Amino acid sequence: KGEKSCYKKVLHTQYSSFDPLLNIKGHQLQFIGSLPKGPPMFKYLGCFIQYDLGTNHIVEQLQSRFVRWFKLVDETLLPGPQKAWIANRYVCMKVAWILMVHSLPLGAINKLHRLLHAHYRKWIGLAKCMEPSVLYRSRENFGLNFIDLRLSHHDLQISKCHILEY
């Protein structure tokens, strides 16, 4: 009991990740649980990994980025259809990598989709009674061919499965 511990627990629970208290020439190595800002997670091969292997901080970070990007697009002086085009071609492509490498809960994807859908409707000027599928249908089927985030997430997860399998 009088010995100095060679590690420090991150959480005060029975099972927790721990800081091994490593140092090189007297300089303490930074540990994921002691990062100065943001939630305790790190990036490995483009994929964020939380200290508890969950996804709640990753989802929060993605949602805050999504809101920030939409605010940036919305504050421009461009007309609505051009804002929708930027969101469709740029913002959705930035989110695509995150959707592919992480296994996020469907509730979070649906929340992002609702935010995207609301902005599309606002920028295009669709009435509330208008059929929402007109935004996502192909041009041959009299639609605007915008990216449906839910369908995109599904397709990206299938792509990830094939990449990992082959």
C-alpha cells in the first residue's frame, strides 16, 4: 500500500483506461485522458477513437461541425439554390469520410439528415406540403438529385465492408 502507483486511472470505476505515466528525459508523455481540450479521444488512420470506445463525443463533434458548416454557407450572400449546391457537393462530401470510417448510431445520422433536409427546403424554397422525395430523386424522375445522408451512410458502410473484406 505504501508503493507509488505506476499508472493513473482515467475514470474512477472498476474498469478504466489508464495513464501509464511514461516520461522521456523527465518530460511526461501526453496521454489521451489528460488532453488539455476537447473530449479524450485520438485519431488513428483517419478514425477517431474515444477513451471508452463509444461514439457519443464523435457524434457531438460531427454535429457541431455540421452546424458550423451550414452556418458558414447560410451566411453567404449567394442565392438559395447555390447554397444548396454547395451543401450538397461540399458539406456532404466532407461528412462522407466520417460516415464511412465510423460506425455511428442511426439516430445521429437521422438527426444530421433532418438538419440537412431543413436547409435544403429553406434554400430551394419548397413549401411544407411539397413531397420531400423531390429533393433526392434523380433528374430522370423529376427530382433535384441531392444527396440523401441516410442512403449515403448506408452505401458508405457497404463500401467499408467490401474494403475490409477484400
